[in-house]
Amino acid sequence: MDTFIDALQQAKAPPLEFWDNELEMGLQHVFLDMNSEAYAQEWIGKLNGRQLETLCDCFGLAPGNQIKDRRKALQSLNGQLLPYRLVDHFSMRKARVAIVEFARDTLEESLVESCRINDEDFDVKALLFALYHHDPQGLRDVFLLDKIQKTGFARMALTKSPSRRPDVPFHEYLLPDRIRRVLEAYDHDKKDRRTSDFKAVLIEEGRPILFIRRAEKPSLIVQTVGVVHGFHPEWIILDFSPDAKRVRISSSSPTVPLEIANRLACGYFQAECEYENESEKIFSQQVHRLLGLLQEDQADRLSFVEVLLEHSPLDGASKMTLSDPSSICKSVAHFQKAVGDVLSDLHNIKSIKVLYKGKRVRLIFETVEETADQFVVRYTDQLLNARERTTFEELMRNDHGIPILSTEKRHKR
């Protein structure tokens, strides 16, 4: 490993801690291959023309337009390409949309366009090479933004609006040292031997998004010499509204992130604050209208692909699922003619699925306890990336008059 650390220094790359801790890459498992000359030559041989061109631009090389000349020029760089091989390794399983959107916000338009494959897609490895050359620290932001794209968010709002209006905007209040003090106090009071590590605050469209890595469940890592005991990490994402009156929470644990969000709000407003799950109620008539459009295949940009019933019209009233990859409209119509109605009783529908942008999104009609004629519609937002969630929610609200919320919820003990 010392040899690998020396190689990083010689390549003027960020230190091992950046790759291991900030990007969670675990280089101790790959450094032997990464640091071999044979691997480097094989790696260059696998790069496509666009990636080779980007790397040549990063190093100021002008070998011409022939791919073989570009490869030859890069092969002469020896260990200087080590960080770019690490960037390639970093790209694995990262959301394309996170890379593309960050590159568009960071790099010159002409450079981004040089990495375009077609009207719909980009060469994300080439973009990451360019981002690393522009500023290696940008990889950390991509790492964090990637997490937003792959997780659901519970939507919460303050139970009552604070009377005091703070003197500074919330994003200015969220200073790193202040956040760390709040986390340290929380860990001390929690007394569960877990620690909370503040990682970053990113501002996205005016919303401060706080990233915290916290020890969660006891775990262990198997190594060649035995096992290392510790805790499985939990990533907590607190996506606050600009005024801090709402927060969207992503986490594994149900209570810890809510308790941390409450403490931050209390400090900001200098008052007792508590977030609770949002609830937007609609009437059954609105749901019936949506189901009618879906059944007739008339719902814009949505296809009806599944319905799950608590009790079917069949003898015995067993549970029943009608499902198809593209549409169940004909099956539902046939079943209703031959056996009985399946869509009229909303309390009997456990869930439906609609096809949106090629993804099967589940909708749940959650009963409002105090009335039989009102529902809260929730959906599996973790299946969609951040931009798709926004457009899907706008479609449901604007075209069908139905506000939808994530199936994710958080509760205090």
C-alpha cells in the first residue's frame, strides 16, 4: 500500500483518504492491479475514441485524430494516468443523470458537448475524466448527488409555523462547525455508541441538502487475516426547503434523521420545532377519474400495468393481482365482464402500478381514518431519479388534480 500512496503523490492525485473515505472506494482491494504497468496498458486499450480524446486534452497532447496515435501518446505517460484509472473505477454504478447534470453545471458547454454520444446520452466516463481534470473535489459532489438519485424521500413539514423570523437565511445558518456541534450533542444524548459524521451541504435550486454518514447496525468485514468489527454506515440526507419549514428525509433508520432535523430547526428558529409527515388529502372521485382514464388507456404518458386487490370477486375472495409488462386494460375489461368489478371499491385496491418513462411506479391509495371518502396517494419515488420524480409529480397534479407523496415516512419514538 505504501507503494500505491507514493504513486498517488507522484501523479499529483488527492491522497488515499480522499478515495477511501470521501468516495468510499476501498482501494486496498484494488491497488495491486491499479498500480501494475500491464493493467495500465490494458486499460488504455479498452478506452473508446471519445475517452481517449478527452484524456489527451487533459494532458495537453495533440497526437492527431487516429485512435492508435492517441493510445500511443497516452501509453507514454506511465504513472500519470493512475488517478484517471481510479476515476474509471469510481464511475461504476453511478447514476448517469447525476454525472451529466453536475457536468453541465460545472464544465464549459463545448466540453460537455464533446462528450455527447447522441441526442439522449453522454459518455459519462469522458465527462468524469473532464470533471476530475477541472477539479478532483467535484467527484465528491458527484458521489453525494448520486445518492439523491437512488433513494426515496419522506416529506415532512413543521407542525406549526414558528413566530420568530430568523435574521439569516437557513443555508447561511448551516455552517459546518455548527452542524458538527449539533451532531456531537445528539450522539452524546443518544448514548448508542454511534457517531454522526457531517459530510457536506450542497445547494440545489435554493434548497440546502445536508449529507450525514452515521454508524447504524453492528457489522463486520471479512479479510484474509480474519474479520474487522464495526458498524454498517447509514447515509442520512436532509433536503430542506429554503425557509426550513419543510424537509425531505432519506435514510435507513426511521427516527434518528427526524430527531437531527428537529434539532437543527430548533436551533435555527430558537423555538421548539417538530416535523411531521405531510398529508395531502383528495376525494375518491378524483381517484376514480384517474382509474377510468387508465382503464381506457387515455392517461397521458401513463400505462396501466398492474392492480393488486385485497379481495377478488372470485369465490373465496382471495387476493388477486393482474399484471402485464405493457398494459392490463384489455384484461381488466374482460375480467369485469366475465367475473365482476375490480376498480369500484377503492378500499379494496391495495395498490396499482403505472408505467412511466419505462419504470413501473406503484401508487397506493392510503385511507384517511376519519372519513371513508378521502385518500392520500403515495408512490414509490425511489424508482425514479430526481428529475423524473419532479415531472411525475407535476403530471399527476396538473393533469389529474392529484397531489402525490412518497411512500417513505419517518416517525419519532
